[in-house]
Amino acid sequence: MIAPARIAAFDTILAVDAGRADLPAALHRARQPMKDDRDRALAGEIATGTLRWQAAFDHVIAAFAARPIDKLDREIVAILRISIFQLLHLDRVPASAVVDDAVELARRAGKKSAAGFVNALLRRVSRERHTLPLPQDPPLDFLSITLSHPRWLVERWLTRYGLEAATAWARFDNEPAPLTLRVNSLRATRDGLARELRDLGVDTEPARFAPEALIVREGNPLLTPLAHTGVFVVQDEASQLVGAFVAATAGERILDACASPGGKTTQLAAMLKGDGTIVAADVRGRRVALLDRAVRESGARNVLVVQADARAAVPFQDAAFDAILVDAPCSGLGTIRRDPDVRWRRGETDLPSLAAAQSEMLAQLARAVRPGGRLVYSTCSSEPEENEAVVDAFLEAHQQFRCETPARFRADPGLGSLLDTEGALRTLPFRDGLEAFYAACLVC
């Protein structure tokens, strides 16, 4: 009998490879029938790890099969990928069990004639695991094949930052991301929550930069009675820094224009301490429902959730807000560590259209900022077309705005180390140990 986790991982990888779903959606669907939390966790680990190392695995498969990867059946490639991940990265799983399940998966997928091929190739991988034909030179081959990143992307990183930084960045992306929490200061303190979690068997430590962030080192807070009580949310540290960059102050009226799933909205609400108003908007109905649940769970009473399209005519009065956060839909290339499928789903040709949509949002929302107010533009992209190029074009067309860094970031040496030469927030994996996020504060 094939292990349920391997079946779920196979189904997930096949769905992602066919473009039917992204990793979270495909994994959610594949794990729905599974009741055992250990099986669910293993399925996620196999699928996520397989996507991280896909280029390296494909190189090995092509070399040992003596044919290009696109000449093999898609189902067989998926089986080989998830099996090679287990052989090379999950040493607690017996190699014989991995190979046997792979052979059975091939038969289950209607590829009985390929069972012998799968068996032979995986046994060879297991035997030669320490001498696999993965390039160490030249740098682009090493980064794109051995460290499994899109060639076009690492070539950009090499040009901008050099080999040492690009290598560190790629290695960062291939490490599992820790679970990071943001303490809801409306209901708890960071030290207090850390003590409560410790009593429940969850070990945490304060994050390096974000003042309300806890990094989970052992245990699972989502399996404790504190989960879904509103005392914490799961939110990446770099994302929390973007929320802090808005510098929300009590009494302000703030628009979070692309707010779902609600992490930054509830962060801003906590910063206002009940004094002020937040309008949280998203364009998609299901995302609005998700946003509404997050707000209600947080206990924030000063948030109005609405459905609105930031690219269309903005349904708000001119000069209506003290601050607007435009956490724009983007390529997501800064979150490859947490979302490894992004590296294969995005291409260089996607960037111009994304940047055009981002520019359109900024232009539409600019009129809703009051004089003296601020428009905070952010992405979770690593690439300049979506970041400083969008901001530069906006400032050229809207000369009443200027870049200005929030005082808290200027005054704090740690936070100040995250600023670029223009005063924008820019987190870099090789320098900061954080996903690559960007935020600029545009004051009119």
C-alpha cells in the first residue's frame, strides 16, 4: 500500500506542474482526505521540498535517463521528483520504501510500462547520492541547476549583488522557513505570549527586527488552545516591517487598499490602539470574507471591511485618508523560501504587466491622500521593475509627492540598516536573513 503522504505529494506536484493550482491550493486539495496530522505534515514537506530542488532533480533525471526531461511522461517526472527528494533529503525514510512506493505510483498512474525505468533510476540515485552530476561551475549553472533557481533570476542577482550574495540568497531560499508570529498588542504582549506558549510546550524567541514578532523554534502554536483566539497571527517578519513602515498613529484614518488576508490590517488596527479608523479593501469576494474573519478574530473594533478594486475608479472621497497602504499584487519573487513554486510559475516577461498594474493602483489612490498624508507602496518582490522603478515613475508624474522615511526607522539603528539610499525599506535575504520585501513612503 502506497503511503498516503506520497500520494498527496504526487497529486500536489502534478497539479502545480500542470498549472492547475499554486502550491497552497494544490496541497490543500490533496490533503483534504487525510486525517493524520503526521501524514499531512509529511505530504507538505515532500511537496515543498520537491519544488525547492526541482531544477537539480530534473538535471539528474535527464542525465540518468539519457534524454531531455520533456521527453518523459509528466506523471513519471512527478514521481521521480518526489522520490529523489525523499532519497536525498529525508534520511529517516528507508530508501527501499521510497523506491517501492514510486514503482506502485507509476502503476497507479497508468504507467505500468515505466515501472522498471522508475525502479532502476531511483536505485541509481540512491547508490550515487554523493557523486550526482550537479555542476559547481560556471556560477550561473551552479546557481540555476545545483541550487535550483530560474536562470534569468539568478543572473539578475549576480549582476546586482555579486556571486557571494547571490549564492547566499539561493541557499536561503532552499531552507525551510520558520513559523513566525505577530503578537496582537490589543490582546497580549510579546513577553507574555512567549510565556504562555512555553507553558504549552512551544518554544519561541524574539525576532531580530520586528518588535512584535516571535519566531517559533519548537512546537506548534497552531495546535494549542491559543490558536484562533486573536492573541497572535502567523505573519512573516518582513511583512510585519512593512506594516510598521506605515507608522500608523492614534486618531488617523487609514486605507489598506489590498488588505486580504488581513495581517497588515490587524497590525495597523493594533497600532491605532482603538483611536482612529481603518478601511480595509479587497477586490475579490472570497478574499473579502477571509479578511473579515481575520478582523473579527483580532478583536479590532475600528476596521471597516469593503469590497473595492484599487485599479478602478476609487470609491473614496478626495483627500479622505491620512495614510494609504498599497500592498500591491506582485510577482512574489521575494517569498521564494516560503512559496517555492513561485520560482517556476513566474517569468521575466511577467514583470512589465505587473508593474503597469501597480503603477495604475498608485495613480488611482494618490488623490485619496490628504495634503501632508502618506501613500505607502509595498511589494514582496525582489525585482526593481516592481519596486523603485514604479516609485520613480510615480514621483515623476506626481511631483507633489516625495519619498520620506518614517521617523521610527530613521531613529532606530537596527531598522535604519534596512533602508536603501532613497530611504525606502528593502529587506535582503543574504544581508538580513529575511524575505525580500520593499516599501516606500510617499508624502504629499
